[in-house]
Amino acid sequence: MNLELAHAAPLEGGLSTADTEGSAAISVPRVHKILVVDDETPVRSMIGATLERQGYHVQLAGSGREACETLERQPIDLVLTDIVMQDGNGIALLERVRANYPNIPVVMVSAIHDISVAIDSMRRGAYDYLLKPFEREHLVATVGRALEYRQALEENQNYQLSLEQVVQARTELLQQAMQDLEHSYDITLEALGDALDLKDSETEGHSKRVTAYTIALARAMGVKPAEIKIIARGAFLHDIGKMAIPDEILRKPGALTEDEQEIMREHCTRGYHILRKIPFLSEAAEIVFSHQEKFDGTGYPSGLIGAEIPIGARIFAVADALDAITSDRPYRKSRSFDVAREEILRCSGTQFDPAVVEVFLKIPNELWFELRTEITGRHMRFSTFDIARAPMPRHLAR
């Protein structure tokens, strides 16, 4: 090997000073640590001395085992290792470094002039390959390139990490903005519901109660939270089409004629057409359209049967009947939750989906009572959509 001794070169990057509010601040550059692995002491020492003259900190190891111990004890920036050593193959050390320290470049050194050995080393992850004997300048240049590669790799990783953090922060801001926007939408929906209550005072508070009941029942059935939001909006706006029904029909105190009933039934279709053009309500519009369908196909407007009816509409149907039975009407007084349970069970398989009824019957009356009391107590300040965001009380979710 031809390793000429040279004058010591300055440390990479040198020393710099800068004035900071009248005082000098000294910036000490990072000194790279290089691990030289070779079982021949003269070769190992010569390489180490040459690199130390270039300003590097050098650690020497006479075997792969010593090299691994050094890597475990302290950070290393670059490994130069001989391929053929008495205690083993340098390729094994290369593979261990690549597996455990992927950011450390490895330069293989060998006296074997066989291109296949070099190719095999590169395929296994070596950064470069040096053939003995080599010139000092060749060694120094190879080490410099390897360290520049490591620095570029670290900078890229830091950039990626920083970019991920920026993306995460912006994603969180976007999600918060979307949540705020969604909340604004829900407030607007409640205003629409309040407007409907003013138009049809006979069912005041019905939209909020039936939405709360629908949300609780959907949760008990294991419906996903994202779908519950859609169902809640559909339940809350189920009668929005009644705003297009003439007041003389909507507020008529007596029984409706057949023609008036046909007009009243149009509120499903009218509500659907009102909502379907609004992007965030397009899925909820399907529930509005089918909320008067019956499980046996005798409902309207399409006469859907069983699973043809959206699950949200099937859940709503039970919640709607629960509120209708337990609320005052001009022609009768409200009845108890027990009576409502009996009536809903009686209509299971005809008006209602038996699977929904089965889950409904497992929910204690206390839940419905507490929800109704909460809505009545807070009245206009109550938001049914808050229920969709909050967890169901454990003592009631049994």
C-alpha cells in the first residue's frame, strides 16, 4: 500500500466566529468519527494515521467482533473494513451494519482483484470499494464522498421528518377547520328544524327528540360514527319537505281527504329534492326520501321492502314511532314508554325491521326518559348533534 504522509489539513468546515450583541460566539464544527477494521496492524494503523491527519477521529478494530463492540459503545459516521480477516468475513460485518445502522456508509477494502467481489459488496449495501494498494488521495477522496453521502442522507431524513411535522400540523388545522365548518352546518340545520317547528307547532320539539332517539339506537346497533352523523342529519330533517306543504293542509285540525293525503305524502319527495343538491346532505337526503317506507313494502313513496330501505331510515322508523306514541297529540294524550315498546314489538316485521326492534327492546326506558328530559329541559339550547359526538352513558348502554 502506498500511503504518503502529508501535512495535517484543517478540520472540515474550520472554526467560525460571529458577533452576537457585541460578543464573539465560536461555532465548533462536527468532527466525523471513522471506524477502521483490519486484522493487519500496520495497515490498520497507517489508514488511521492518514485519516487523523485529515482531521477525523479514528477508532481502530482488529476484527469484526471488536468493530461491533465499538459500534454499540459510541456513534460512528463511517466504517472502512477489510473483506478477508482471520476471524471472519468483512461481508458479514457489512450486513450487520446495514441491518442495525442503516445510516452508516461502509467502504470495503480488499487486495482481491476480482470484480465479482466488488459487485457483490455493492449489492449488499456497501457505499464504495477500495483495492489495495491505493494512493492516499484515493482514500481521502473516497472517505470524503462517503461522509458527504451520509450528510445528504441525514439532511433528507431531517427534511422528511420536518415535512411530516408540517403536514401533520396543517392536517390538524384543516381537520379543526372542517369540524368548525361541520358544526356551523349543524347549527344551520337546527335553525331549519326550528323554522319547521314554527310552521307545524303540533310537533314542536319532535325533530330534536326523534334525532336523539335515532342516534342512541344507531349506536346500540354498532353503526359507525361517520354514518351516525349522516343518519342524524336525515332524522333531524325528515319532515323538511313539509315546508312546501300548504298551511291549510299541514295545519288542518280534522282528518285529511284522500287528495290532501296525497299532497301530504309528497313531503318525502319534496324534502329529498331540497337536500340532494347540498353536497354534505346528499346522503342524508336518501333517509329523508325513504323515512315513510315500511318493512313489509306497504309504505311510501316507493314501496321499498326490507333491506331495500336504507338502514338509517329503518332505525329512524322505530325512533319516530317511539316519540309519536309518547308525545301529546290534539286527538290523544301521550302514552308511556312501556306502551310504546309493546306497540313497536307488535309491528315488528310489518312496519319495522325486526333486527332494529330487537336492539331497541334491549335498551332500558331510562335512556329514552333521560334524553327526552334533557331536550325538554334545555329546549332551544339543546343540540341533538352534540349527542352524536358524545359517548352514550355506560349505565344506559347495556
